[in-house]
Amino acid sequence: MKNINRYAVLAIVLLLTSSLVVAILTNSIPLSQAKKSVGHSTTTKASNPAGFAPGSTGGGFAEEPPIGTEPLTPATANNSAAALAIAQRLSITSVNGSKTQAKLGIPCLPELSRFILPPKEARFTVIKQCVTVTGTVVWTHYFNNDGDANFNVVLDPPYKNMLGPGSYSKVFASKYPGGPAIHAETVCQGPVTSTSKENVGACNGYNGQDFRSILPKIGQHVMVTGRYLIEMPEMPGGITELHPVYGIKILP
């Protein structure tokens, strides 16, 4: 009887052991296949169709390379693929300019754009119809022969990503002292003496605001509202502008 019990216990143990081995084999995969799966999951990243390829000048938008540091495109047309790509990216990174304008309820004056004649307007790729930024004035020119009063503003940190590639270029630095800045143009503030087809008659019937009493001086901290655009023909890479300016406020 003892031998029978011993054999019964041994049989049960063998049965349990064989069941466990079968379960392990059923739920396992070959080691080579396991390595392949792990390698695939850890090294393959989701494709990003909007990624900005290093060393390229358009076709996508990402955090790299930083705004304004991508290679300068030779394209000069306002409707070129490069211009449109840069404009789309800047429309995303200029969100703070839109939020500030909306939060403060600063009025926009898109009707001022009619005092920019089509030949000049064709130079622009409009990014947003209305934004508000703050910063420090580093350059002024009052007045141009087209009647505009122009100044440059080094943007405060919330708006730094609103500058186009050309605003960081050597050409920009040679023309505009004070460092990378947004270019602001208030239209029809002075007499039009230019004989260019871009300017003759542009300010006829001007009934917009007279900014002459509040045009900022170098070193002043200002808040500026205007139409946000990039001008590709101005210089390699294009520069970003507020053109026309809708409002100016001198800040403490």
C-alpha cells in the first residue's frame, strides 16, 4: 500500500511538471525574435510629416532648428514654397502676439492696408492680420520717401520666436543696427516724394491715425499692434514686419 501511494504521488508530480513546461513553451517566443521586437520598439520613432529636416529651408515645422537659425533660402518670391513654409511656421510660433492683442482688446485697422499699392503688397506674405508685441526700440527712420515712418523693435521674450530667418542675417545687421528685431512701418505719416510705381499716389485720401506725436525714440519700451508679415525680397531669408502699424503705446 505504501508503494502504491508513493507511485501515485510521483505520478501527480510528473503530471504537474509536464503541464508547467507545456505552458511555458506555448507562451514563449524564440530569443532571436524577442531581440528583434525589442530593438524595433526602442529604436523606431513615429514618423513626423511636419518635421523640419536639419539643413533644409522648408517643408515642415518643429522645434529644431530654432526660429531664425535655419539656412537662408535664396527664394525671393512672396508666394514661393520657402516663403509659405516660413509663414506657416511663424503663424504657429506667434501665438503670444495673437493672445496679447485679443486679451487687451487693442483695435485692428486692416483698412490701412489699402494705402499700400499692389506692386508693394505683392512683396509680402501675410502671416496674421493683427498681432500685438512689446519690446525695445533700437532703430528709427522718420521719414521714408514713401511717406512711411519706420522703426525696429527688439522683441521681449514672449515674442522672440516671431522673427524670420532674414532678421538674423548679416545683411540685416549691416542695414539695421541694434540686433535682430521686428521691422515696423507706419504708413502715410510724411510726404510721399518717391517716384516709384510702388509709392506714387499710395497715400492719396489717407484718413488713418496720425502717429507722429507718439513715434518712439531709440531705447523706449513700446507696445505695437499691426499686420504681421514676412517680406522675402527685402533680403535673404526674408524679414518679419508689422506693416502697417495699427497702434503704438509707449510703456514705462
